Amino acid sequence: MSVWDWCLFGCVIALVLLILLKRNTGKMQKLPASQYVSGYTLFYADQKQKGKEGFGKMLKSEKYDLRGKPDYIYRKRFGKMLMPVELKSGKIGDADVPHLGDLMQLCAYFLMIEDIYGVRPKEGRLVYADYMFLVQNTKKLRKEVLSLMEEMRNMLETGEGAANADFATCRYCVCNGVVCEHSETEIYGGN
């Protein structure tokens, strides 16, 4: 192969890598934390606000049997597109992806918004104290949250399932020391 052929081959490989990287980062981006949403207006908030009808109400999806209150839902200024924004008080640090529970919560809001308002959100935001994730509403995420919901419902029906008991997940749980088989002693390492 000539030098020209090697250069052309190198350019083709670089182009393929750029396309693959763009495709990967387009699904979820980690950005500096910001609650500012350019090009959108506030459509819903989880807290009641004077003069804003519907703010603070519990959203209910009959199709998915889900209820919840996203922190915010923004509407595109020109168009119908809706985008949920979920605020988290903790920090994410060096992690490249959000906490799985937070991600699944946002994905559940994607489903609820689609069912209630008839608009499938293209993306949503998970805003931590230090970073923010711009999350695309992909088929893969939808499939994952639907599978998780089915698994949770089966656990409720059968009473069978594995708990993820540890300090971080159990310390503020309403079931801690009440109905959960995992005692505070096991979780906190006490007597």
C-alpha cells in the first residue's frame, strides 16, 4: 500500500470512530449541573404555585399504572415537546452515568408523560448537585424500565425477590425496622 492509501485508510477509520462516539454520547451526556432549560417554559412543578393550575398534583398513568410527581416538566416554546427534569440533592462525582434508580425514575416519567399528555419526550434531565445528565428517551431505556416494573409487580404479588439491603438504600426507608426482614443490626453492623 502506498502512503496515500494509508492516509485514506486512516481517515476512514477516524471517521468511523467519530460516528460511533457521537452515537454513544448522544444517548446520555454528563454536563455541569444547571437547572436552566433554554428554549422551554415551565409546564408543571411538583409544588403548588399561586396562579398555576395543576402544579403540585399527583400525575397518574392508567396505561402503565404509575403515579408520581416529577420535579419539573418543561414545554418547548415552539411546539408540544415536553421534557421532565428531576433534581437530586446528592453529588455524582466521577461517575460517568447516573444512579440506576434515578435513571429508572426519569424513564418512568417519560412513560407517564407520554400516556397523560400524548407526547413522547425525546429527552430528560437528571440534575445532581455537581453534574447533570441529559438522557435520551431510547427504546432500550423504555424496555429496561418496563422490565423493571414487571419484576417489581411480580415481587409484590408473590412476595418473592431479593432486597438490596445496605446503609445507603435502607437508612431512610419507611420499611426499615418495621416490615423488612433486614434488621437495622444487619445493615448498620450494630448488636
